[in-house]
Amino acid sequence: MKIAVLLGGWSPEREVSLDSGRCVADGLRQLGHEVFEIDVKKDLRSLTDDLYGCSPDVIFNVLHGIGGEDGVIQGVLELFGVPYSSSGVLGSAIAFDKAICKELAKAKGIKVADGFEITKEEIASIDMEYPFVVKPANNGSSIGVFLIFNDSDFHRLKEIEWNFGDKILVEKYIGGREFTVMVLDGKAVGIVEITCKREFYDYSSKYEIGGSTHLSNFELDESTVNEMFDMSEKVFKACCCRGIARADFRYDGEKVYFLELNTQPGLTTLSLVPDIARFKGTSFEELLEKVIEVTSGSR
């Protein structure tokens, strides 16, 4: 097949997308596909020329963050009539907005952290018992996430020039263990526990070698794992998603809390989804082939 791989983009996650995209392109070539790498800029004419120029059978979207997984590029790709990977316009837009995704999860009876939505002008007047989390409602890779444990943390937060969007979530901090579930075509297919040396699974933990560990042989009762699988599938369906996604959770030893749904999970050599697949006996190339199969059948 002729496959166009979209990578790069213009979000703060551009470098991660470039890394993911190159890994995907290399993997697809090893499978025998004819691959065209398109470094996407904020230039519609350039993207259009590139896509018409290679005339792909499938478009593999590996863009992360703003413009790449919020429904924007998906709306552009709808005009081409060519199958593209991962969620469409609606699913991408819903899942990327953490506040909306969270409300949909709650409507399905899924437990989430208590919290509320504010604007950046209201940061200094946050009224919540410590510890709590402040994060952008529309961003990825843990960019702009702050853990507030005491007055000193809160003071530092108020001194920061907030450049992570106008829509902000304030949530009660959930201590405990962190897990993530891979969903493929609506079915939860694997899970890992995430451990890291830092306070939380931040940007450095995700993308620096040795920053985190993904555990497949963790100790947890089967009913709790099944609960996370069930929650993942319910949120995936509620958000109208398709293709591949990753659902993140916290487990405090008693209850499971849904955190967010990522419709464009990283596909670098350090990323969670490839590790989950490998732990299940599926190589990176086999995972890509499965994504292509799901994508090809989406229209």
C-alpha cells in the first residue's frame, strides 16, 4: 500500500511527533509498504500538495497535540476521502478536551477526580484543599501540569506566566499507582503499570531514557484490571473514538479513577502503547499492521 505518514506539526509536542512518525515510517517500510513522510506545517496548501502528490491509499496520522489530535487535521483529512488512522473529528475533539471527556466519563458512571474548570485569570484565587493538580484542559505529554502540595507550591504557580491555554482544570490529587490501558478498535487489549523517579509521569519521565519503567508483571487483583478495561472501553465508545487509543488511570489502593483518554498515543521507542503490544507478544510492526487494517476498514 501507499501510506502517507503525517508527523511534526506545530504544537509543543512537535519533537515527539517527529520521533513517533519516523519510527512508524520505518516500521511500515519493513512491512513492505511504500511510505511518504510528510512534515506537517501550518500551511494547508503545502499539505494538500503533498497529499495529492503521493496519492496514498491510507494516511497514518502521527501528529500530537494542538492541531494534530484535537479534530483540526482530522477535519482537513475528511475532505480527501482517504482512510486515516485513529479517531475522527468528533472523537478527537472530545477526547482532547479533558473537561468534556471527564464529564462524559462521569455520565457513564466512571469515577473521576473531583475538580472544576477555571480560566488563567482565576489561578491566583483557586480554593481547593491540598494536594491538588492544575493542568491545561487542552494539551498533551503532561505539558503545563503542576502538582500543588503546599503554600510554597501554590505561590510558585501564581508567579508563572501561564502559556498553556485559557481552559484549565483543577483536580484533587489522587495518590497511588498509575496504569494505562491500550484500546484497539473499541477493545481493551493490554495494560501496564507506570513507575517513575519524579513526582509524577511528566514530560521528562515520558521521553528521557530511564525516565520511567513500564511494568507488565505487576501485582493487582484481576477484578481491578477488568474494571480498568471496562472503563476504557466505555470512555472510548462514549467519546466516539476509533482506531487506537490509550486510557490512563490512578488506583489509590481501593478505587480506580479515570484520568484521560489519548487518541494519538506516542509511538516512539520509549512509548507505552508499543510496550503494551510487545508484552502481549505483538511486535511494533505487527501493531502498525493492525492499525492499518482497522483504518482501511473504517470507511
